[in-house]
Amino acid sequence: MFEGLRFNHWKTSLDDSGIVTLTLDRANSSVNAFSREVLDELGQIVERLAIEKAAGVIIHSAKSNGFAVGADIKEFVEYAKHGTVQENIENGQRVFEALARLPCPTVAAIHGACMGGGTELALACRQRIAADDDKTRIGLPEVMLGIHPGWGGSARLPRLIGAPEALPIMLTGKTLSARRAMSLGVVDRLARPEELMAEARALLRHPHTRPFARRAGAWATNTWLARQILAPMVIKQTAAKVRKEHYPAPFALIDVWKRGGSDINQRLKLEARSVAKLAQTATAQNLIRIFFLQERLKGQGSGVDPQIRHVHVVGAGVMGGDIAAWAALKGFDVTLQDREMKFIQPALDRARALYEKKLKTPEKIEAASRRLRADVEGAGVAQADLAIEAIFENAQAKQSLYATIEPQFQHDEILASNTSSIPLDELRKALKAPQRFLGLHFFNPVAQMPLVEVVRHDQLDAAIEKRALAFCKAIGKLPVAVKGTPGFLVNRILMPYLLEALRLYNEGVPGPVLDKQAKNFGMPMGPIELADTVGLDVCASVGKELAPFLGLELPPGLEDKLEAGKRGKKDGQGLYTWHDGKPQKPEVDPDYVAPPDLQDRMILAMVNEAVSCLGDDVVDDADLLDAGVIFGTGFAPFRGGPIQYVRSEGAENLHQKLENLAKRHGERFMPKNGWDHPALKQAMLQLPSGA
């Protein structure tokens, strides 16, 4: 059937019954991503299949890690630069539509990661079967890149399973497990991983027939009338989560679906035009940049064995207990030490709840629970490859603890501190082997926050740093190596923002107004709510450590709150009153007029310190700084990070704004060292956006 045709990325086989198996195995790549060459080869294969009249087609992957991860993002960036996005999307659509029109039965056999274009390829097949395995994840995550599905995802999925189920999958980018995909009708059958191909052949010979009620129900949600009624409701729900001017892709997707009629070609045309338009937005360009930054952070620990099997954590408070729980979840043996069992038990209880949420099956929950052991006496230190100190922020107490831990080490164990602000040069003073000491600064809540700051000092061994980066990778975190100066990177940049917000609060600006202004900029949470969530005690502790270094002052009123036992969310009282874990924000007088420079005072305080961190070489380059701040604070991802924000707004413009703020509000706003950094020099010549 394929005589004379040679393919680099596809393997073809024909059995005696006339069934063709297409195996995707992208050359020179660990994953299957759809490049133009991969698609063009598939196009040739499908064209031949249409002529030769195969009895059936099975598509699967030769990669052990999954089916396909979607489009080649590097190629997509080049298309965006050259204005050829629509042309290339339409090419992919033609290939997938030709597959969908084959007269023979077609089955996609899915295992592992099936994302974006991989899911769209599967949707172009008549049937789908998935490996019933935890590693199977199916999704259309394009909104995470500021675009939406472009190879038929929005045209096919709503018709397959109904718009009310399909739209949230595409609007959130969340992935489906194999069983969830089966229950929704995204896949037609599940198979044990080792029987996937045999079951795919069985499905091909005896196609699964969808119940009439399901087919009719999906059809009914996509009629013209249903689209006119549902679309405004979905827009309202989406607008409650994200702002259209910040994240246009979800709203564009809803519009494409609303306007899409019964003709597949019309729906595909709308889809291609919409994605091509979105590709030119700053949001898409920044989110794609963040995707590459995330991949860079993930790759830092690659190829290195961390040589860590047993982790010992000292301090079973919220941070220490949750670090221990997370490490055990990820397969490490962990001992957790504190003064008495009554301090450790709450951490074990939280860990159990985490395992029940993440692992589902009793066997896996019990296995993770067994890996985490209470250790009041600290006997685990002698067997540990990594000891993490997570006690309260007091340099003398930490040094005293190190004096008891270090003598128990046998060989090349690593000692790490989870300090959030104390300089490591101070903490390492009395150590016998300072070269094996560093910071591993996690963020709260540990299970949700992806970043870990790997904190350096001037005597750190480079090989130890690499092992620490590899450990972060092994526990599924994103590491950023930072200089061990006060506050490191994230807290140093975040603290001026929080302190300025608290200053404004003391000046009489209502908390909800401050929170709203920050969220309007794109922050995930307002600063007053954030201060309560982090804890006013933590804010005060870190603030006292950093304020002198930053040339700032702690605002009055914090100590009074703390003395009254009002630390924020954890006490139910702080700057806000909290009920069932949610802040009860007071009503704001409708006649209240906020100061015109309110947003600038908060945001530029943070941006100014970010530039200062760049000037002080706190991180290796500007990209890592942006990545650290985005993944450590949630800084408006669509803006690309504080340094990217400076570039887009024009450094000269922001420099002038800071000088104006300094004249009005004080020296703390004067532009800091770093504005002449090479990474910003070009930006100094740019005009502000919109000029």
C-alpha cells in the first residue's frame, strides 16, 4: 500500500485483514509534537489510504511517555513572527479532516499524555480507546498559551459530547483522566495498558455504538438556539474568573463556538481565523514565552542523579510538615522531626488528606502514608541523604540545630534550610562543610505552589547545587537558583508591594479597593487578602528582616493586630474577617474615589525591586527572574513577568513614573540600581505601549 513512500516520523504496517496501523514516532525527539513535517507525512499517508481503501486504521504512538503533546510550539512561534499562522493551521485542519472523511473505521489508541493537537488527531478518528492508567491524560490546554484549539478541537468536541461538557474542558485547559474521558464520551472504551492495541483492533472490528440519547443530547446543545442561549451564560461564568482584556482566548473560543453552524468546514474556518488573530496578541506571546521558561526550569535537573532517597525534615509546622508530606507523595522515604508528637500529628493528618485527594486508591494512599514517619528523637538524620530545616525564622536557633545535625552526617549528605529571608552567608558561618549547605525555599501552600528557590552562597559546591536542582525536578517542582541575599528573589520583590499596600491601607484606602486595583492589573489575589492568607505574623517577620535592607519601614498597626491574636486567615481575623476560609470584605462607599496613582504605587514598587534584583545578579538572567516571580507570586502571567512588563511599557516611561512617585510620596520610589542593565537598555529606547 505504501510502496515507494518513505517516512521519517511515521511507521506503517498492514495486516492480513487489511487493517493499517500508523505509529507516530517523531524522529530525534523524546515526545511526539506535530511539526509541519509530521503533518505533511500524515497527509501523504491519509491521501494514499483514501485511494487504497483500507479495511480500517489504528493510530498510536511508539513513545513510551504518551500519544502526542500537540503542536511544535517553536514552529508556531516562527509562524507568528512571519504571519503564517492561519496558513499552517489550515494545513493541519485539511490533514485531520481528510482523516475524518476516510470511508473506513478509524481508531486512536491513546496512552500517556494526549494534549492539544494529539487530542484533535484522536477526535478526527471515528473511535478512541485509552489505556486505563494513571499516566493517561487527555486535554486541550491551548488557552494556557493564549490561543485555543485550532485543528478542529472546537469544531468537533462540542458535537461529540455536548457543549456544556466540552466548553469547560477547552476554556480551562484542564486534563481528563482516562476514566473521566470515558464517562464524558471523549473515549469509547478503556483497556489495560498491555492490551491497548489488541483492544483497539477489537474496537475496529466491532465499533462502539453511542446511545441515541447521548448523540441526541450532544446535538441539541449545539443548535443555533442553544448556542444563542448558552453563550452569554458561559461568557458570564468565564468573565467571573478572567478579564477579557487580559486573557482574550477563552472569549474568542466561545465566540467561535457560538457562530459555528452545522457545516464542519465553516466551523474550521472560524477556528483558524480566530487562532491566527490571537497568535498576534501580547498575551499569547507572553504565555508562550512562559511555557518555554517553564520547560527551561524543568530541564535544570535533567541528567543528574540527586542521590537522595531518604529526606529528613526538622520542623513539623505548616511549611515543614507539608514539605515532608509532598516528598513522601513523590516517592521519597521521609522522617519528620519536632519536639513532641503533638506537633507532628497535625502534619501527618494533613498529609493523609493530601494523599486521599491526590492518590484516590487505598493501596497508594497507604503506601505514601508509610513513607512518611514521625521521628521525635531525630534518628532519621543519620540515614538521610538530605536534611531540610524548617523551623522558625531565627538565625541563632537554626545554627544551633545545624550543630546537632551536621555531626551525624556520614558522607556527602546535603543540609538545606527553608528560610524565607535570612542570608545564607550568616547561617553557614559555623558549619564544618558549608559547601554542602544551601537553601531550599518552598512556598505556601506547598502542594499548590510550583516554585522552589535553590539558594546559593559563596562557598556552595556546584555539584551540590545540581543535585538540589535534580531533587526539585524529582518532586515535580520548578527550581530557580538565587543568590542568598536577604529575601532572595520572590520575597524581596513581593515585600515592597505588600508594604506599600499596607501603607495605603493605613492611609485610609479600603482593602477591597486595593485588592480590586491589583486584580485589575492581573495579580491573582489582592495584597490585603494575600497578607491575611500568608499570615500577618509571617509578613511582620519577613518585613522586619527585609525592611532595613530594602530601605522601607513596617507600617504601624501590624503589631497591634498580632498582639490581639489576629494573624489573618488562620485565626479568622486579620485585616479582614474570615469565614469558612473566605474573606468577608466590607462594602465600599459608592462615592469613594481612589487615588489616581494607587495601582502604580503598588505595582511599580514591585517592578523597581525586580529591576534591582536584576542589577544585583540575584538570578542568572532576566528570563529566570520573570519565571521566578511568575511561578512564585502569580505575577500577571499574561504580562510575562516584571522585566517583560518593563520592556513592553517602555523602561524610560516607567523610570519617569517612579521619579514622579518619589517626588509625591518619598525616596522609597526612586529608581534603583539595575535600570541600566543590558537586558533593559533596549527597553529604555522603546515608547510606552499605545504611544
